[in-house]
Amino acid sequence: MQKIKISRKEFITSTSFAGSGLMLGFLLPGIKAFAQTTNEPCEFFKPNAFLKIDTKGSITIYVARQEMGQGVNTSLPMIVADEMDADWRKVKTEIAPFGSLPEGSHDTGGSQSVLTDFTSLRKAGAVAKTMLIAAAAKLWNTTPDKCAADAGEVVNTVNMQRIAYGDLVCEAAKLEVPKEVTLKSPKDFKLIGKEQRKNNLKDILTGKTKYGIDLKIPGMLYASVERCLVPGGTLVSVDDSEAMKLPGVVKVVTYKGTGAPMHVRDGVAVVAKNIWTAMKARKLLKIKWDEGTKNKQNTTALFQQMVARSQQKPTIEKFKKGDISKFATTPSNSIAAVYKAPFLAHATMEPINFIASVKDGVCEVWGGLQLPDWTVNELVKQCGLKKENIKVNLALMGGGFGRRLHFEFAIEAVKISQLVNAPVKLINNRTDDIRFDNFRPANVHRLQASWDAKGTLQTWYHHVLSTSIAVMTDGPDTKNMAENLGGADSDFYYDVPNVTTGYSHVDFNINRGWLRSVEICMNSFPIECFIDEVARKLKKDPLAYRLSLLDGRPMFMTDEGPGAMKQYPQRIANVLKLAAEKIGYSKPRKKNHFIGVATHSFIFAKSYAAHAIEIEMLGPKKFRIVKVVGAIDCGIVVNPDGLRNQMEGGIAFALQQALKGEITVVNSRVVQDGFNGFELLRYSEMPPVEIYTIESEEEPGGVGEVGLPTVAPALCNALAAAGARSRTLPIRNEGFEWV
Amino acid sequence: MMMFDIQFYSIFLQIFFMASYQLNINNQQYKAEAEPDTPLLWILREWLDLTGTKFGCGVNTCGACNVLMNGRTVRSCQVQVRSCTGINITTIEGLSADGSHPVQRAWEEMSVPQCGYCQPGQMLALTGLLNQNKQPTDEQIDAVMSQQLCRCGTYHRIEKAVKRAIELSNQ
């Protein structure tokens, strides 16, 4: 067996985070030692790439991480503004121009934004404040230690004279940028930890917000693309004679697909003067595809294959502690179970779209990209462009969830623009958006546990099988293929002396990709269900049983060396206790009411969350969700309102996956072709939810993905309490109904 | 006979050829040259740059493209431009430019949006309902709002905002 340990975080890091997000704007090459050497006429003070103050005191904070609903365009500016003691009402935000910061600064994924940027953004704010104070001191003929900053003004602490930041701009801009700054003590935070509504809330509510799909550039044409339904299929011929007859059609172009990382399919693009004509004309194309030999696969057979494979040894051993083979396992002292979960689509409300303009080898693009640096590097490789000739304009996204970590659409748009020699906006219709998504992998898990005569757990075995993402993005020889974090790796958090976990990739001809919480969701579901099964088999209370394996267990490092992460079993226990307490776990329950719980650590986001779900059974497999309680410990909370919104929305996102979300494949074609097939959760299906937060001074963790992984297991554990466990998601496939 | 021919000819023209349409949107007159079957959605977004109306599915399954036509909620992806003349069309930009409409105020108070993409459609779905019925029952609200999809899953806050919008509308 190979022994490989590389996490998703490291994978993303190694492929795209070429620069360090912790670098500070004022330390970068190209940034002058003086904020602004020529300052006539003086208009603004811009001490680094993250912020600018004008003479009216208006502050612009440039946000490098991409906003897609997770709230970074509010939380990240709050960090800067707090440290500079700004008046929050005078703060506005803009997307930091691509290229103004080191490579990797714009990368947005893995719930990493706040935790990666926290210190660097605080320093950026502190630099501005230090310089403004120095400017005031100079003006007042005093020393900086006799001045303090307060809500957008500098105060002379001796005579209480005040001056607004805007009035200090010209003086501050002449000063040298300090190399060292002192950061506030967390107890002095004024914005961090206080609720703030979204920065662009009013624009959203009045329809002024421009997402990528709303952008227009002069002379822009529109493209609608026909692609082979079978991945890897190739174009044989196209008859565009009928399509070309439609007035407004400019050209029909064809291009070849690509291999890893993005697996662009062969395409036939109708380019027209407006999108409606492009969409209509596309239906008139007569295309012959060569589907290749992998055109008969289906998901039913895939699951059978995975279940059969799960009985054999894993391809890769991921984590080994003690020796499970030394403990005698018999039917009476052990249990085993197999869990399954399907392919899943992103289905962002904003369908995939992208604008590209290529002229004479000079390329400019517009749109949402979660990994813009990697995108640029691939555009260089796939489209014959020079890196210095590519300009990227990042745009707001109408939902991300990992969809735009992938960028096959950017390559497509650039190829089409090259072929028509004009700016082109590519818009996928909803059917394209679902069918040509990069799906969260289908996965199967075999778990086995055994205990001694006292009922103490002695062994834990977990074989994870999935259609690996890394095999898509890196090719079949990848060293990173295992997707075990979330408890099927060295981060396994229950106290069991003998543990073995492993991974096997099972190949399947469909595009796979990262979807919100990816492997943590995949692994938390079987682990948190299986520990429940063990408890029930041992006739122990599932909550108390979990706590017996967590409570009091000290922090441990997952590995040795630089990739090691901290795992805190106690924090996993604490969120579980909080969720259980708030749902009234120990109180008497109404007739036919049942509660299930689940907990976990989102290890590389440094956050911990648990859910407790109360259901009422209305029939053998019919139920209603009475309430969902979520508890989170993400260290210091930057914006409690944003945190709650993520946790509430996470419940909806995860319930969709638990109840009904599923992508199936027949004859290597995705069956679902829109919201009728890939059904989202609806308003009437949203249960009452409550979110609770552990107060903490630990370093801030991420929150975007942390609210998902424990929802499905908590629900299935509640059903199991009622005697109806489902080991398969979505549970609709097991005949469950809900109202 | 002659009358029939002329009528037939004009319908033929309307269906198959580019024409100019006068549209009353947010109390302003707009003109659009387009094929008669072009959905209002694309006229708003791509012809007139009223991009607050969102493309979500194009097939009447998500509600992101809602507008009001004479006060009633309509999916603009399902209406052809040729049937839009002589109707008062309200898009999110016209609900109120400053966000002062009770539904917008409720959405602001409850801090509803995440990505925000579906929210114009959500707000216009409720506005259309309240235009007909100032005190809808929970069942009536469910029937309308359950046709509006939100992938970020802001339903918990939408529910609170719906209740608040009803209060504000009845003040």
C-alpha cells in the first residue's frame, strides 16, 4: 500500500497558492517606501494595497477574496477598519484589482479567507492608523504617544483636540510607511464581534448589484455552446446551415476540448448579436459526436462496483494507529456498515457565464473566478496566450460553493473570442449549468468497529471509496487522490486505541469537482452515523457515548512536520454539548418525537460544529423536522450576523443533500437537466433553525462550509432513534417522505 | 376576406420579424427592437440593461426573473416581448430606487441576502402576493414563496422578512 497524506487544503495550496496570502501590501515590490511621493494636488492617502482614504475621510477597502454570498466583502473590511479605528459608516469596499497583490491573494475556497487574512489585514489597518497618528502629532507639534485614534479621528490625549482622518490625508501621505506596527489587544476590538449587515445590502435589494452575468463591454457578442453529453466525446461534424439563417447569428465556431485539469469538452458555439438568438440558433445545429468507448456507464453500476470494492483492501492507507488485526473481532463484539452518497451539483443561482475579449493576442476577461491565478496559468497553456497579455477583471458571484474553483468556462470563452475575434459573453442555460457541472464525487464507505467485554471500543476501520477529484484535475498518476479529512484521516477524533483508515479511487467517466464542504461532508456522514450505530448496539445513549470518547481528551497534532494540524476533541465535545442542551436533549420528549445529534471538526478551517435535530414521526418512513439546532466554535467571531447567515443557509444546503439532492448518470449522460431534476430545498421545507456560538478567544476559523457536515448524520440519527436508519443519501431513495 | 388577410399578414409579421416595441417599465417609456418571441427577461437585461431582473433557469422553475405586470408577479422568462406593450411593468429597480418599499425594508431589517442573486425575485414574488392580498395566510405565503428558489438557503430569514413585510405593508 502506498502511504500518502495530502489534504485538500494542501492540494489547493500546492496548485495555486503560489504566493503567501499573509504578505502585506506595504512589503511588496512595487510599493514605494513612501505612501505617495508626489502629492500635488493631494487627493488621497493609500499606504498599502488594501485601503485608501480620501480628503473627505471616505475610506475604500480593497477586498482580495471573492464575494459569493459568504460575506467576505463585509467581514474582511471589518478587520481592517477595526484596527485603524475607522468610522464604519465611512467605509466602502471594492474588489481589489487582480494583479495589485501577490499571486494567490484572490484565491477563495476552503473557508480560508478570514483565517488566512486576519493578521495581514489587521496590520494593513494598523499601518494606516499609525501613519495618521504620526501626521496628527506632527501637525500638533507633539509626539505620537500623546495621540490616539478614535472612530475616524485622531485625538490629542493631552488637550483632547480632535482631527478627522480626512484632514490628515495629505500629511500622512508624505510619511514613511512603518516597518513595524503594534496590533490592538482583542479586548479593544470595536467592530470585530459586532453584527454588521452586508456592505452591499442596499444595492442587492434595489437591483443595482452587478454580478458577472450583468456585465457588458462594448461590441460584445453572445455565445451559447453545444457540448457532447458524454465526457471525452469528440466532434465529428456540424451542419450549421439552418442556424446561420437566423438573423443576428454572427458565426458558428468549433473548438477542441482539453484534458486535465479542467476537461473542457469539444464545443460548437453559436455566436450571435444577442443571447436569445444564440440560444435559438443553437437548437438548429445538426451535430455528430463520437462518444468514444466510455459511453455506457451508469451510477447504479458504479455504486455496486464501489460496494464490492469496499470489501477489499484500500488502495491507499491513510491513517494507522495501533493494530486492528490484533483484536479478535466476532459477530457479537463488532458491527459493520456501508454508507453511500451520490454525485452532487453546485447549481448556483447565477448560471455559469464568462466574458472574454481577445484581440491580437491581448486578452481581457470578466467574471467570477475563485482561483484566478490558476485560471490565468491555464489560459496561457490552453489558449496560447502570454501571461503578461492577460488582464482579469473579477466580478461578484451569484453563489459559489466551489463551482468557480473550476474554470472550464473561462477557457471556453477565451477560445470562442479568439475564433470570432471579438468580445464574447458565454452564458450557459440552466440545463448546461447542471449537466456540465463538476460534481461532488459519489462515495461509499465501509466501517467496522469492535469492543472488548466491558463494551470499550477497541478497533475502528474506515475504507473510503470515491470517484476522486484529483484524478480529474491532476490526472490518473496523482499523488493527492485520497479525500479522507473529516475523520477518516489522522484527524479522527474519537478515542479508540486501534484505528485504520484507507482510500480507494473508483473510476467513472464524469467530471468531478469541489463542492462546499467536499470531503468533510463525505466523511462526517458515515462516521457520525456509525458512532451512533455503535452506541445503540452497546445500548448506550449516543450523546453520552460520543462524549465519553471526546471529553477531556487533549489536543493532538494530526501529523508531524509542516502539514500538521491541531485537533481539539474537547472543542468537538463542547459544540455537541451546546447543541444538545439547546434542543433539550435531556428533557422529556413528546410522543413520536426523536432527536439525533452529530458533531465534527472542520479541521483545516479551524472550526467545530454540531447539529441536533428533532423530528416527529408521522408514519414508518414519514416525518416532519420539528427543529434544527446548530452550534459552532470558530474562535473569534468577526461578524456574528454573517456567521449566523452561513450556518442557517448551511442547514438548507445540507438538508437538500440529505433529503433529495442527487445527480445520476445513465449511458454516461447526466440525467438531471435543471431544477426539476436536481431539486433544491424550498421555502416550505425549511425547518425552524437556531444557531448558537461558543464564545472563544481562539484564532478565528472559517465558517462558510462548517455548517453542513453534521446535518445529514444528525437527521439520519434521529430517524434511527425512531427505528428507521438510512445509510444512503439522499434518504428519498430509501422511501422516506417528509412534510 | 380582405380583413382576414391583413390580420393574418400582421400576425405573420409580428411572429417572424424584428419589430420595435414600446414598453412601460418603472413608469418610463423604453423602446426595444427585437424578435417578437424574445422573452421579456432578455429585453430587460440585455437590451435595456435593467439587470436587477435575473436569469436563473429560463424555464419557469426558479423565480429569479420575476417582474410585476400591472401589479401581478410574472416570470419574465415566460413572457414574449410582443405581449408586453400597454402593460405597466415593474422591475426590482422600480420597486423603489432607494429601498424604501416595505418589502425591501423588511429584507434589509432581517439582513436576508447571502449572494443576493435570487432576492429581487423573492421580493417581487411577495410584492405581487401582497398587491392582491394584504393579509395572506401561511398557506398562501407557502404556495407563492415555495416557487422561489434560493441556493444559499436564506429561507429562514426570508420567512422572518415576509412576516415583517406584511406588518410594514399594513401600517
